[in-house]
Amino acid sequence: MLSSQLTGLLDSAPAGVTDALAVVDGFDAALERGLARLDPASTEALAGLADAMAATPLGPAVGEAVDKLATGSVADGHIAALAGARTALLGAVHDALLSGLDTARGQARDPLPAAGAPAPAAGNVLAGSRSWLTELAITGWLGVDRDIASGGGQTIEALLSDPARRRLAVLLDGLAAELQASCPIAAMGDVPARRWADLWTRAVVLSQDGGPLATAAPATEASGRLLPLGADVHEHGTAVQVQVHAVFEPAGGGAARLVRATVAAAKVDAVVGPAVWKLFADHPVLLGALAGQQSVDITGMPLLDSGDLLWDDGRAAPGEPADPFATARLRLTDAAASAVPALDRHPVRIAEPVLVEGYKATKPKGDGPPKISFVLDGVELPVDTGRLPAAGPLTAKLVAASSACIGLMRWDAGGWALQPLGVQTTVKRQPTVLHNGDWALGPTDPKVAKAEARNDALAVLQERAGRLLRK
């Protein structure tokens, strides 16, 4: 449960965070205009980046890159230095924010592990990736046309054929698709400069020879009991991912720790709402644990240093009933959190489970998107109801009527917010507990279940696919 230090966490950002983000914003604006056309504002922004990194090991490389850009000269190494500087700044912001959150919730965290061995060089395919990313940086988002946006096609195709480089391939493919869909970018009313700069920066880092591969070797094979806290559902037009946050109790004793189990599936736009759970039919144990509020016994499940379980339903078995709120109250603060891998050290990726209760919730008002806050110890904690999935029973009104909430603390748009995973609330004057994963085995609300039965898009698609195959 969040401690009394929540006041300090919400009132102001740690020292240096605002300045660091201002440097990042300046670089992103320069990247939007293009590094080949440096106006006074871009020149000042790049000088600020060099100054911010001057006392770090990256300082000389970043300073050289900025000097070369000023003379109209640029090479892959200069682009890599700039991307590395931006990554380091956002990593430092992430660490400062996460440290403050860990203090507020009384959470222990593992130290950073030693760096692993570098990945083998991938030859021309990575060089092709770097070349396209350099072209994007020189041109700037506002100068990107369809020819430039599609310029990485051959490289992406080659990377997709290498499972070890799948992370980079999917990232480049997604960036290219967004750019092509946005052309002509110069005509856009609001260019997503921060998002595209994030994608570009990560791609540049992954494109370096000796850089990280798609997956790391599992640190351990975990056996013991998994106590789910809640499910975070990420849904897009062509994919859906369910990330289960849980407390893991090792077999034979040992300290409990926070872990995540993630499963994903491809889909089409027509499959939405509770129907997305049907795409995870290969994971009945995990879905049963969410729907039935049960623990899971796992045996030999690969567990990464990041706290991520590589989920294998064949290594899991249903356990005893386990109330997520009881788990949160009794085990959440005692469970150690894992160190965050280098590439994941970004403020937007912070998503840490917390329990809050004893608050007064504001009620949604008006016709616009409801804005809810929990007032706790005199401090207002914004609640991000925009992340509530259509695949579960939670709504903004139910959250506003709640008295306790398990959620993820996130930092975005310059401040903290709570994303609900489950609440203790009131329905028809009766105390009720609701979670995002309650409908993992099908809707429990009769009206929703009836509507799903009438409009089963997945069943229709499967029937049509079967008809085509029979032909």
C-alpha cells in the first residue's frame, strides 16, 4: 500500500527531471525538422544535449557528433551517439522516478545485473537498418515522403527472417507503417514527435553491431506458487496482449518477488471486447486463474532477470483460491521487484503494482471523458480510466464508486496516474469485487454474454475460414 510519502511523490518531480525532459524535447524538435537543416533552435537544442552529456562517458562522442552536424557532416557513429545520449537521459529520468515510487510504496528492488556478452554482428542487414534510420534523421519527420518511409523495406524483410533480430524487425516495420500511413507528414496537424523519436532511438540502439538480441537467456527456471494481482490488457487493431502482474513464492522457501506473465495473439479489427479472450484458448490455466481468482503452481517456468516469466501453460497447474486483494495486502510490499533492463529504462514504461484504499473518489461528471481522482491523505491521485479494457467489467463509474483499488502506477504527460486492474466497489448497493480478468473464460454479466452470443465475430471468421479451406 502507498505510504504517507505519496504526498512528496505527487507534488513534484525529482530534481533534474524537468531539465532533462526539456533537453529531450529540444532534440525531438530538431529531429522533427531534420538534422540536415539546423535552424537556430535546433542548433541550441543539440548544444544543450552535448552539455547535458559532457560529464558522462558519452560526452566526447556526443560533442563530436554535434560539431560534425554543425558543419553538415554526419555518419552512422554520430547518429548512434545522439541516440545513445537521448536513451541515457530518459533512462536517468526513469531511474529517478522509479526510485521515488519505490520509496513511497516501501518496495525493495534488485540491483542491476552485470552486462551480458555482446550479440554477434549481423553484417549488412544491420548496416541497412542504420542507413535508413540515418536518412530519417537527416530528412526529419516533416520531410519524410512515401519513398523514404518505405526505404527500409528490404532490410525489414531480411530482419524478419532472423528470429534473433525479431525485436528490431517488428519495431522498424511498425515505424515504417506509421510513417507511410501519415504521409504527407508535413500536412499533419500534430506530429507525434516524442513517440516517433522513441521508436527511432530504440531502433538505432538495436541496430548497432554487438547490440542486444530479441530475447535474453532465461536467468532461472522458476518453480513455486504464483499469486495473480491483476491483468493489464493491451489491445490494438491487429494484436492483443495480456500482461498478468503477480507475486511469486518460490518452492521450498525463499523471498517472494514481483513477476509478470505475458501472452499475446494476433487478431483483426472485428475481434474486440470480451471476444479477445477467445484468442488465448491455448492458455487455459492462466485464463482460469484470472477468471476464478486462483493461484497457479508453476514448475520449471523460465524467469528472466527482468521479472518476466516466459509463459508456458504446460508448466502450470491450477492452484488454490487466491484473492488478489488479500495478496496485495499481505505480500505486495514484501515482494522484491526486479531490476529494469537497460532498454526498458524509459518513463513511459513504468507500470508498478500498488494497492490504494481508504480514499475518497471523485465522481465522473459531464458528457466528456470522465476524469476521476482518488483523494488519499489530502493528496489527489489521478486515475487513468482511458486504459480500462473493453474485455473486462470495469467502468469509470464503478471505479469512481470504489473503496479499494489494485492498480499500476504510471508516469506519463509529466505526472503520475493510477491505472486500475481491480476494485472493491458497490453494485446495486452491494459490495462487489471486480477485476479486468473476470471475463477471461467468458462474460459473467448476462447482458454482455447475450450480446456476445449474438455478435460472435470470431466464430463468424472461423466459419468463413473453414468454408474457404473446404473449397
